[in-house]
Amino acid sequence: MSQQPIQHAIHRLFAHHDLTAADADAAMTQIMEGEATPAQVGAFLAALRMKGETVDEITGCARAMKRSAVQVRPAIGDAMLVDVVGTGGDSIGTFNISTTAAFVVAGHGVKVAKHGNR
């Protein structure tokens, strides 16, 4: 049986070898589909960070994540919708401007979709 994409990627990264965009894509696809163990995910991300990410590796991972993204099509008719992502989860105590921005925009009649990173 051949090696799983995540295992192949981890071995290459631990040997300080760059991944191709296709290899990074395959590994991230396995992660996004829930087929990698938490230990494999941690090893992949730590090894990638320790080696240093290349453009091809980021490109491959981004492509896989984009394919897994859920596309949201809100049923709001012709109304304008603003997407505001949370800024308060940085764990360093910075001001959460996104919530304030959401209130200001909503106060002007614009519908707001606010989400965070958790």
C-alpha cells in the first residue's frame, strides 16, 4: 500500500525538503476531509513552519482549503450584506473593532454577517 499524502508530506518536511503545490494540496485535502489524525495535522503544520513555507506549499494548501469552503448564499434579496470577521480573538487584548464596526454599519440599515475564528 502506498503512503498517504499527509505521511509523504510530513516525511519530506522533516527532511527539510520543499513540497510541490500538488503534494501540499493532497496533504491539506486529507486534513480538510477529516482523514488525518490530530497528531498528523500537528506534525504537518509544525514541520511546515519549522522548515519555512514556500509559495507552492501555501498555494497548494490554499487551493485545498478553498475547495472545502462552504459557500454561503444568504436569502436577503437586493439588500446589501457586509461580512465582518471578528478581531477580538488575538489573545493579546487588542480592541475588538469588528463588533463596533458591525453595530455602526447595522445602524445604517446594512445587514451584517459577523463571524470569528473559533
